[in-house]
Amino acid sequence: MVVALAGVIALLYFGRALLITLTTAVILAFILEPFVNLLLRLRVPRGLASFMVCSVALALVYLLGVGIFTQAEGLVRDLPKYAERVSQLSDEVLGRLEAMERSAYELLVPKRLREPQAQAQPPAPAKPPAARRRRPAEPPTPVAPTPPAVQEVRIRPERSPLVEFVYANMGPLYDVLLLASFVPFLVYFMLSWGEHIHRAFLQMFGEQGRIVAAQSLEGIAALARAFVVGNFVLGLIIAAASTAVFWLFGLPYPLLVGPLSGFLSLVPYLGMPLALAPPVLAALAVYKTPAAYLVIGSIVAVLHMVAMNLLYPKIVGPRVHLNPLAATIALMFWATLWGAAGLMLAIPLTAGVKAVCDQVERLQPYGRLLGD
């Protein structure tokens, strides 16, 4: 058991790029499956229905990307203004720290120790007149002139920090984009060949095992839809509220800052600081008093607390059924293996494992251990 568990963990770690891509495609296929079934009821062929659903989903993603790019383009133009404001704030903070350091020094160190005592030193003896005489200058040694070296000087254009980052991480970014390009095709084939894959998968089990496998698949699909759709709806609610509040406060680029803050608020355990970062950075160009930042931070904190404590249990909680200890350990485990992607996929993956454990009789104790 220990060797098998170590092998599974090693496979998850070294095959993380492929497994993250497959897991993302499977979750998206589970989400889009009801729309394909709706078109099938209208007597649309399954292949055409899958193509239509995937095309609409890609169009929505494209429109969302265009909107984000439009807002981000204006933000990039204003980066010098933000950089100047950040430099001013850093100078003010350093000045205050130096003043606090001086105050603490004056408070802790006695005054008599702070005043340097002038120590009398004997004057330096005067040099004799002979030593002060200037020696005659020696004629310079002739040096043969050297021919000027002909060198080709190439001026390297200065790149922006963003371009420098992309240039330095070109290999990893290329790998991520390459694997991400397979996701639409995987989703389409999973939807168009869904019935065939489902039948072939169930044929791998015996008569009794087919019932358990079918129930497990239905439970995982329902859980994935509830989790992803519930988080998306919750993110839309927080994003709409944040956008309205930031627009009333006069923050620049509210259509970019509001949704970004709203959806970052859903990141487990890190949602609060991540949600605070976009509005605080946007306020640097508008507000200079600490009270404004305190108000903005309080509003973001209130929205986050209301969403996580009131809305999340109603929308997402009834489908997940994971106890807090199991959820925390799952976040640590998947984040260690898969990084940021593991942090986002930890809850649905662990809830899917629990759904399988609940259906298999000899694994039900593990399901009760993970459950609430």
C-alpha cells in the first residue's frame, strides 16, 4: 500500500501538466453536458450540438478576453503614473521609519552618550622648509601613439519589464499555452463521444460494479457542476457588487478591478488579501489619504465575509460535504503537487474522491473520514 501510494503521488507530480489539462477538460465537459442534452432534445445531432455548445463557450471566452484587454490597455498607459505614486509612498514610509528610529534612539540612549566629546589632539608638527620645496617636474616619458581600435557598438533597445518577463519565461509559457490549446478539442471530443465513452467505461466492470461506477460518475458530474457553477455565480455576485462600489468611489478601471477582485475573493484561504490588491493598487492614482484605503479595504472585507459565510454555504456547500480539516489538508496536498492549479482544483478533486468512496462499500469509511 505504501509503495502504491508513493507511485501514485509520483505520477501526479511528474505528470502534472497532462493531468491538469485532462482534469480541466473533464470538469468543463461536465459543465457543458446539460446544454448538449438540451439540444439533443431538440433533435440536433450530438456532434453538431457539441460543436455549437463549444463554439458559444469559446465566443464568450473571447468576448471576455477582449473586454479585459481593453481595460488593461488603458492601465498599461497609466503605469508611469502608478510607478511615481508608489515611489512617493515608499519615500514617505522610509521617512517615517527613519523618524521613528531617531525617536526610539533618543528615548533609549542617554543624552550624555549621544553628545560626542571633543578630544584634544596635538597639532601636527610643521614640515621643515626643505620638505615643503617643490621638486622639479620630470619630463613625461614619450608614449607611442596606438592606432584607434575599430569596434562595432550595438545599442540594445531597452525592453519593458513585462516583455523581459515573457522573454525570460518563454519556455514554460509556451508549454502552458500548448497544453491549453488542447482543452477545447478535448472538451469537444468528450461531449461528442460521451455516450460511447460512458458505455465503454461501464463495460470494464462486472454487473454489480457497473451500478457502482455509474452512480459514482453521476455523483462526480453533479458535484463538479454544482461546485464550478456555484463558484461562478458567487463570483459574478461579488464582482457586480465590487464593480458598483468601485465605480461610486471613482476608482479607475472599475470594469477590470471589480471582476478581478470578486473572483480572486473565491481563492481558498488567500481570497481576502488577493481581493484587496486590485482596488488598493487602482486607488493609488486617485486617493492619497489613509482613510480612503481603510474604507476600500473594509468594503472588500465585508463583501468577502458575506459571500463566504452566507452565500457560499447556500450555493456550494450542500454539494461538497467536506469537513474543514480534510479541505485544508487537500489544499496543502494539491498545492504542493500542482501549484496554483492544484489550489484551484483541490476541492472538486477531493470531493470527487469522496463521492467514489461513498459508492464503493469497502471505501465508505474513508468517505466518512473526509465528510462532514
